[in-house]
Amino acid sequence: MGIFDFFSKEKKKESLDKGLEKTKSSFFGQLSKAVVGKSTVDVDVLDELEEILVHADVGVGTTVKIINRIEKRVARDKYVNTEELDRILREEIAALLEENNSGDGADFELPEGIKPYVIMVVGVNGVGKTTTIGKLAAQFHKAGKKVVLGAADTFRAAAVDQLIIWGERVGVPVISHGMNTDPASVAYDAVKKGLEMNADVVIIDTAGRLHNKVGLMNELSKIKRVMQKVTEDTPHEVLLVLDGSTGQNALLQAREFTKATDVTALAITKLDGTAKGGVVIGISDEFKIPVKYIGVGEKIEDLQLFDKQEFVESFFSR
């Protein structure tokens, strides 16, 4: 590792630590109160821990799973003191993320042999979807990749304009037909442009409407079908963007989008603005879809590749 790689890694860790500060402060503040005066992990401690995990938006199902695992370890080891609780929790959460294949990427690389790699981005309005696309484009561009953006969220002029601004800022082409045009046509032209310029990656923005699930399903299916006229195996990735600060609402959105389309990866944004960053753990566990990116701040570099080991270490650092 070169010296610049080291500083880059340190800066990433610093951003992650800062981004999770509210979650950590809330979580460990409550945990400290739960174990005060206790020497062992007993039923009362586990009940308190269950409540704390639910409050951190880990989710009821995932919380029960974690508590059950800890109960088994306490029963097996006969005596577990409260000082060991951090370590056990850390190990069990890391194991859950490992099971769901979250955080396996080391850098902004793309699979070999697929060119262009087409990412279709889905998510409701307001979760930071278009901003995430802009930051992704910047990260790929910085890594030396040729990038094309497709402004297929044609129901909002702001989304189209915002993506064009990001394209100009990053220095990558944006395919746009303007507002109230056919999203599938935009996606088609973006993939075609990607092929023509031998691009490495094409990122397609899509509309984030959930009020009509059938309409959403039909629209996303049409976009896929039309893109496949250019190259048959697209999209190679369907990335669902969720706002981590909305907690349980993010879980509900994930349920709706996974019904509407085949989501293959998750990006969870705005973790710096919430004390409920446990939602990363719950969403990963419930849907068995890998968390690929997390947003921990406003800067471009604050959209990070999710590293499960770094996340768990940061989460449990005091």
C-alpha cells in the first residue's frame, strides 16, 4: 500500500466514524444504562438489548435473530459478563453481514468482461437517488472509468436538470430527452451511447413513484426490455437507494421495490443524519441483498463502498 492509499483509507475511516457518530452515541448510551450494576448477561440485560436494537432500527426480525444467537452463546459459555457483550454483539452482527454478502467490494472496480456495465438505479423521490448517481459517476470517473449517465426520471424536471448538472460537474456525458418523455427511450439511447464510446459503465436514473405499484413494475420492466434491444443482458445491476434516516420507512420501501423488480444491490444514504444507523444491518438481513454503498456525508467521497469489517469496527468503536 502506497502512502497516498494509506491516507485515503484513513480519510475514509474518519468519514465513516463521523458519519456513524449519532448512531453510536445513542446506541452505547442506552447500552451503558442497560448494564449498569450488572455483572452478567442475564434475561433483563437481553430484554434491554432487544429494545435498544429495535430502537436503532435494526428491525424486529433481525433483532430477535441476534438475541437468540446471544442467548445460545450465554447458555453454552455458562458465564458471560457484561464487558464481553460488545465483543459478542460485534461478532454476531459481522456474521449476519457476512451471510448476506454485504461489503465485499474493495474499490470502485467493475466486473471484467462486461462493457458497458449497466446499472439501473431505483428508489423513491427524496432518498438522494440522483445525488447518489452523481457521486457514483464521480467515483468511477476518478478511478479512470468512462461513464455515461441516463436521465430516465423524466417525471421530474428537477431530476433531469440535477443529473445534467452532475454530468457537467464530473465531466461525463448525460443522455436526456427532457421532462415528460419516454424513460425507456432515454435508457435505450444511454446504453447505445455507452456502446458507441466504449464506456465502462452506464448509470440509468429512474422515476421513484410508489403510489402505483403496478405502474412502477410495468415501467421498470419496459425500461429493461427496451435496453435489452441494445444489449441483451442489461441491466447488470439494479441498485436500490434508501434513505437510512427514515428507519422503518426504508424497510417498507425495500419491500415494495423488491416486489416490483429484481433488486441486486443496495445503497443506504444519509447515515450521518440519523441515530438509527442499525437499519443497515436490518435491511441487509431481511432482504438478503448486499449493501454495496453507504452515504455518510455531503462530499463526493462520503459515498463509500460498504466494507462490513470497517462498518462493524466503526459502529463498536467508543
